[in-house]
Amino acid sequence: YFDRIQEEHFGSTKQQLWSFAHFPLHIVLVLVLQGVSLLIIWTQIVMTLFAMYTEFANVLSAAATFPNGITLAGQLSNISNNSVFFYVPKGVDASQEIETSKNALHSIAESFHYVVEDPNNAIAWEDFSSSIKNLVGAATKTLFDSFSVTVPGKRAMYGADKELDIMGAFDDYLGVFQLVFIYVFVAGGFSLIIVSILGYLSLPASQHRVAAYIHFSLNVVFGVGLCLVATLRYNEGLQENFPGSAWVIPTICFVYFFCVVINHIRVKWTKKH
């Protein structure tokens, strides 16, 4: 971009188009930077959730070995506190979720006692399962809130029975991630396309060579390619692999790096200046 900036006047129409094109360029660059930071936050959230869910699953799979419900609830409390509740930032109101987790732990201890006494007690099993869901849901929502990830207020997180709708809430959080995934790649692609247009408009007449057109064309091709990556969001088979992998941000970085490299390659039959 900076290598092609002209200090001399290069035509009224071209110069005006070149100036106006900076507005969408700045927008897409801001969207890319913001989106990449959100993707990093999402990765941290997913890693924390995976570790927490794994610990919950390990404890619950060994629930039969616990002597009573108080011990089991204590183990679950340690997991939720050490993973989320002990690290709630200042300014984040997690009072409702903390209260929900306390009530859930109390209900887990009580219902587990009745389950041990009578494994066929359907009501006790239902209370135990519901309490586990509320505990996991409260910890999950608090984790997202701690990272300032919010969803549109179209869904009530708590139902009339005060039970946290964790699956519905997680779907909303997933929708936020999918939106970020789409606009990061679309904005990243358009940044390459717009930079190519700016380079073409400001290209001096002495540099109108085939090599320059090849460079611009490759930038546009890779820009369109980045935009098309966003369509993976609508492929149910692929969106579970690539968008949730560690290759999302490196993909953008590698494409940008490759475009920088090819734009500095000198073809033997081009003139040097």
C-alpha cells in the first residue's frame, strides 16, 4: 500500500476515488482487528469450558464412590469456583448466577442423598439432573459474562421455574461466534480487494506492467477466497471442524503474509526502477 502512494497529482477522478475508498478500507481493517480479538477470547472461553466440563464429567462418573451428597456437592463447588466464580472481574454482576449455583449445590447434596437411599426414586433423579444443569449453566453464563460476551436480549435465560436454559443460551452464544467468524473473513477478504483497487488507482504510468496487474489480480483472488471461507458457517459438516479449530486466525495471517510476499516478487522480464 505505502509503496504505491503517489505524492504527485494522478488525476482528479482517480484521486477522489482513491480518497473515498479509504473509508471502507478503514472499516474493514477495524472489523478484522476487532474480530480477531473476539476470536481469541472465544478460544480462551472454549478451552476453559472444555476443561471445566471434563472435570464435571469425571466427578459425576464417579458419583457412586462418594459417601454422601455433601461431599459430591463440595467437589462440584470446587470445580465451578476454581474455573469461574473465583475469577469474576470487577464490574461484572454475577450475583444471580452465584445464587443459582449455591441453590443448585444444596439441591444436589439433598437429592443425591435420596438417590443413594432409593436408586429408583424418579423425583430425586429429576431434581439431581436439574440441579446439575443449573450449576453448569450458571458457571457457563458467568464465564461468558466475565469475558464481556453478551447475546441479544431476545431470550429469557431463566424460565418460570427458575431453571437456566443453558442449551438455548449456548446456542445464542454460538450465534455470536458465527457472526464474528463471518464478518472477520468477509472484512479480511475485502481489505485485500480494496488495497488492490487503491494500488491500481495510484499506480504511476511508468509501473503499468503485466507483473503489477498479476500482483493486483492475485490479491483480489485471495481476497475473494477469504470471503468465501465465511460460507463454511452454512455447511453443517465443515463448520464443526474449521471454525472451531486453531486454524481460523492463522489462516488470515498466512494469506496476508503470502500476499505481501508475492507483491514483492520481481519477475525477471519486468523493468526495475
